[in-house]
Amino acid sequence: MSCAALMASGSLWRLCFGAPRPLSAYGRRISVRFCSSRMTLDNINRAAVDRIIRVDHAGEYGANRIYAGQMAVLGRTSVGPVIQKMWDQEKEHLKKFSELMVAFRVRPTVLMPFWNVVGFALGAGTALLGREGAMACTVAVEESIAHHYNNQIRTLMDEDPEKYKELLQVIKKFRDEELEHHDIGLEHDAELAPAYAVLKKAIQAGCSAAIYLSERF
């Protein structure tokens, strides 16, 4: 059973937090612990964690839509299996952040419908340029995401590396996999895409805007 399904049934809550705990007489929620981590709903920097989980969920959702767009155009070509393998990893990333949103009660960005359309359009549009165009998009996006993950790692390390150990492990693992996708893109001739430097710069500018908006809205 998935983590989200367990949460819906109440099993995940009992597994991670113990029996459901009511508000105190003063309306203050009693501290609860997230699985084996030192992170609890009361002792974490809620603003920072909410921002991190929200934007990472949005980013992985957008990446999934990009790969969906690429597969719609190139899925039956020789590069299709390469794209599918990267997409499968992005699906796992999205699943994990969806579970973390439930566990930490983080709302998704209100821009999800927008990223749904824009992500697919970006993936399909660059794929129409051919394999090189799709891989140029992969390089640009994954480089931006890895840079963003590195910023989050520094933030959590400055806060308390032991307390945020489990979240740090997740982010570091996904960062490394995004960098693998970046390298795969380069290995499959991303730099041969038409106007590669311009295309990469434009996509990364869009990624920066998406990160800024998803963190806040």
C-alpha cells in the first residue's frame, strides 16, 4: 500500500506518529514525531520545510509533465527508452514528495494546473526539435533542479543537519539522480540542438521563475 493510501486509512499516522493526538485544552497541538526522524510538526522550521516540500513537489510534477511531453513525440524512436528510464525516476521523486506533503500537512502550489500545461508543452515542443532538442531541455532543467536542491541542502544543514537527516537524505539522493539525467542529456548530443546556448538559457530562466512562484504560491 502506498504511503498516501496508508495516511488516508490512518495506518501511516499510527505507524509514524502513534495514536491520533488531539489538541490540548488551549488549542495547542501536542508534538508528534515523523517516523524515525527527530523532525516533529512542532520543532521544525515550518516555513522552511513547507517551502521546500511545496516547491520540490511542484518541480517533480513539472519534470514528469516534461518527460510525458517528450515521450508523446519521441516515445517510439531510438531515444524513447532513455527518456522513459529518466521519467520512471521522476515518478518516484514525485511519489515521495506527495507522501511528504501528506505527512507534513503541506499544501500544493496553486499553480499546479499551469505547470501541468506548461511542462507538457515544454517537453513536446523541445522534442519536436529532435532528440537533441529534448536532451537540451533535460540538461537545462536538471541542472537548474540540482542547483536548487543544493541550495536546500545548505539551508537544512545550517538549520540542524541531525534533525533534518531524513529529509536531507531524500534531497541528496534526488539531486544525484537529476545530475545523472543531466549527464545523460549531454551524452545524447544535447549541445547539438539548434541554438543550444540560447535555448538552455531561456529554459533555465523559466525554471528560476517557476521555483520562485511555486515556493510562495
